[in-house]
Amino acid sequence: MQSEGLSTFSLFAIVYSIVVEALIYQAYTKLVNRIRGRRGFLLMACLSLTMRVFVPSVLVIYVEGSSPASLGLYLSLSALVFPAIIIAFLVTQSLSVIEDIYRVKYLGEDPWTLIKLYTPRSYKMELVSQLTLSGLPEEFLYRGYFLSRLVMTFGPVLGAVASSIYFGIVHMWSIVRGRQVGDMLKALRTFINGMIYAALFIWFGLIPCIVVHVSGNLSCGWISKKVLVGLGLVSSAQEFGQRTQSRGNGVSSALVTDIRPT
């Protein structure tokens, strides 16, 4: 009976996660052309936090009867947690930089377009965005709820692989500042990132995943700029400053629902 119950909860977690991401994507594409600025930002933040954080918490605690710790909501006291966070951050950022180098050098993509796309207009507002729209809510849904339920039924290896495949597929059609971005290259990198986040979750809980995801998303544009300039793949760092100087601060006119490295 316990195994059947776990299988049912895992199946529901799969269906719920797929439906939620589809709804959020559709809501964004509908809202972005109608509601801009702070009002649209607040609507999407409420939707993201409700569907990715609040509802899964209610389902786990009151429907399953499980503890919040089963969502990874605990503070790991392991001496390895900080080195693991640093290593995960460095690896995910390296993958992001490698992807950008490949896109610029071999696919002929414009480096300034990549850098500007993933560089926040305002780091303060980007942090708010990461805590309400993407980094934190995504980790809660994908790792805290989706992965944890799969691990309980199918084990850590299969659960990590399945959740990471889904994580990669979803990011094939992600939206950044009103623009649809994503392809097989991004899906592959996001799958690898998903495996790294899954390992962090299984060993240390949800908090390290959130730390790496959010910090990585905040810094990936800046790191890519430094590396591309250093390799001579970008003409001038000053040009980037001139291009972005007039963009201003505050909430983007187009909502941000996903920022790399995911």
C-alpha cells in the first residue's frame, strides 16, 4: 500500500509539474503583450509562487501527510555543503560560458546580443525576480516537489535523470525579457545543470540548489562578458557599457520569467 501510494503521488507530481509549467508559459505569453511593468511583474510573481511553491507545499503536507523535510526544506550541517555549492556554481557557470563561446565562434551568433540578453537591467530587481519568478520557485517545483517524489518511488538515479530531462525540455522554449529563446544546445546544458542541482538536492537538500541557481542566474551575463572580451571574441567592453547605459533601472518593461544558467 505504501508503494502504491508513493507511485500515485509521483505520478501526480509529474502531471502537476507539466501542467503548471504549461500554464505559466501560456500566462506569460498572454500577459506580456497586455500588461507591462510592475503590474504584470506582480501578477506573474503571484502566479509563480502560488503554483510552484504554495500548492505543492499544501499537497505534500496536507494531502500526502508528509513533512516539509521531504521537500528538502532543512538546513544541512554537513561540512561538505559549502564546497559543493562552490563547485556546482563554478561548473554551471563554466557550462554557460562554453555554450556562449560555441554560439559566437561556431554558430556565428552576435556576442553582444547574448550578453545583453542575460545581463540584468537592475541587479536589485533581478534578485527580486529570481526569488519570485524563476530561481527559487523553479527549484521548489523541479527539485523540491518533482524530484523528491520521483526519488521516493524510483530511486535517486532514475529520479535525477527523469527530472533533469524534463528540466531541459522545458527550457527549450523558455522566455527571456519577452523573447523566446532556447534550442537543443540550451536544453542539453540545462539537462546537465539539472543533474548538478539534483545531486545537491539529494545530498544536501533544497537550500543549496536555490543558492547556486539564483547566484548563477544573477552573474552569468557578467561572467560571459568578461570571458568573451578576454578571448577577443567581443570587440570592446566599453561598447557594451555604451549600449546598456540608456536602458535604465527598475522592472523590465517585459517580464523576466527565466534567466540562465537555469
